Amino acid sequence: MSKGIVTILGSFMFMIPSACLHAQQAPSVETKKPNSAYTPAFKGQTRIAAVATKSAYDTKVLTTSLERPWGIAALPDGRFLVTEKAGNIRIVSANGDISEPVAGVPKVDDDGQGGLLGICIDPAFAKTRMVYWAFSEPVGEENVTSVAKGKLSADGKRLEGVTVIYQAKPFHNGDLHFGGRVLIGKDGNLYLSTGERSDMKTRPQAQDLNSGLGKIIRITTDGKPAANNPFAGKAGARPEIYTYGHRNVQGIAFHPVTGELWDSEFGPRGGDEINRIVPGKNYGWPTITYGIEYSGGKIGGAIQQKEGMEQPVYYWDPVISPSGMTFYDGRQIAEWKNNLFVSSLSGMHICRLVIENNKVVGEERLLVSEKQRFRDITEGSDGALYAVTDFGKLYRIGKK
């Protein structure tokens, strides 16, 4: 008889493989008590069983000299574009050498959570040298999440023809929840995440289709609403809106198999989310949430499910503060193929999520001992993962 555990019920004998029992009994990586007693909508929506990487991998700090880096984009030649919150874009080599600030970046409002945010490059960068970035743009005494573009000069020292192509209006006098990730899809359009700016008076605008707050936006690389957006032609709705009902999305990534967009989203006290983004859908904030107010009070009607509003694929309570994220293609670590890697700020780790059939089936916390606020992560041209932290570090995570 093969290895396993035998149990007898009446006159019947069953053999349960010990590997199956181990999977059923595997604890979650989360050991702290949740902030609420809310019940998940389905099994495995939170506190999934822990998994552990079996493959050998190496972690190396390439530099400790960045100044509050926020976004990282891999260049085809092995270097990286890195945004710094105060308003600089720098080029960092695969060895960790850091350039002087690239000239031509518009002024940012870096109070609070604002500043120079996410960055991406044209898929045909080697030919076009076009760069796109999000930032909190000052407008008088107010500000707004904006997107700009420019052409990186041949010597890498400046951005040419810089233009602000989109503003996620309305303007607001505040310093929280700017969202701020940008990504170009295979459709050639630009995807931008925004926050609802946190304040109680702006929070409801996440549900308002005539506001750019608390949304995922889909525009052309010239800043115009993309063709066939879900609310095009709808009265009282902005044609650039792709999805709505978001709190503060700081991570977006395309699934390598399905091509669908996924996001990571900050909850309040509890209720950080991973969502699969379906055009036109409502993701519920602030009507439904698995979190509570920072004060400990309930949010709205304290409901977690409502018809017509999407459930998160996964959520955390207590929070890990998920920021930038990427799906990994497995070139260096085959075991990680198509896994989702999420930067964690307050959790101070990189979260690895194993996803099957659009469900999270395992979670691992990497680099916990580093005690870093991980802000963004991407895959380099060499197939390794590269992550930046609020404390100025750039990590390489890959094959030994």
C-alpha cells in the first residue's frame, strides 16, 4: 500500500494520501487576528494556505542610494527607469549605478502620498524611446493625478517633447490616494489607476461615473478615451472610464495567459484587495468592503457583498498595503511561472500569490527579514525580478 493514512468508517476502508492531508491542514501565512468578523464570500478569498518556494534563488541589493523610489520600468538593454517621489526620474544600471536626474520632468506635488508615481515605456521603446508616467500635478492650491509622456533622448539625459496628456479630474486640495500606476496593454492603450483621494467628501466619487477619482482609466497614448470603452456614449459618464468603485489602486498587471488586467488595491483598516478587472464593472468601494474605518467604526452599511458589485479575488485583513505588482514569466525560476508578485509596504515583504483558474491557491511572503517597505516590482530583461523600496534600495531576485 502506498504512503498515506488509513481511516475506517463502518466496514469501509479509505486511504487518504498524506500529501492531500498536508494541503488541507497547511496554515495561512497570516497569524494576526483580523480587524473584523466579516465572512468571506467564498472559500479561499482570504488567508489561503501557505506555500514555500522549493527552487534555489538569490537576493541581491544593487543599490541603497535611491531617494524614495516609487516606480520602476525595465529597459530593453537591461537598465531601469526609476521614479523618485520628490520628482526625479533616474536610469539605474543592472549593477546599481544611478544616473543624474533625467531633465524635463514637470513639477510634482510631493506632499503626503503625492509625487512622481508609476512609469512605463512604449512596447516599441527601442524604436520610439517613448516614456509615460503618472504624477500628482499641482494646479493652483489643488492637485490631480495626471499622466505625461516624453521621448528619452539618445544619451538618456533628458525627456523631449514632454506633454501632459491626461488629468483625472476633478482637482482636489488633498495629499492622499492618488493611485498612480500606468501600463500599456497589448491593445496599445494606456491604463491608469486613480484613487478616490481619501477624504469623506471625495470618497463617494469612486461610484460617480462623471468623476475620474477611484477609477481605472483607459486612454490612447495621446490621452484620448480609448475606442470601445464601456461607458462611451453614456450620458453623465466619462468615456475614458474602464472600471469604477476603487479606493486606491497602486498596482496593475496583465495576466500572461488570459491577458486580463488585475489590480492591487488599498483597503482601509483591513480589506486590501486583489481584483480581476473586467471592463465596465463596479468594484464596490465605498459601498462594500472587508475593512473598517481607521477609527474602528463601520464603513457605510458595513456590508461586504451586493448585487452588481464585484468581489475581490483575494483580500487581506489585517492589511499588507499592496503597491506595485507584476506577473512573472518563469524564465529564471520555473516554479514561479505565472505567479503574481505584489509589493507590500506595511507588511514589509514581497507577496507571492499562486493563481489557478482566477483563484488564489497559495500565498508566500518573501524577503521578510529585509524589513523593507516594498513599493514596486517588475521583471527585468534578464528574467529576474527587481524591486524598489521606500528606503532607497533596489533588489534583484533571481536564479543563483
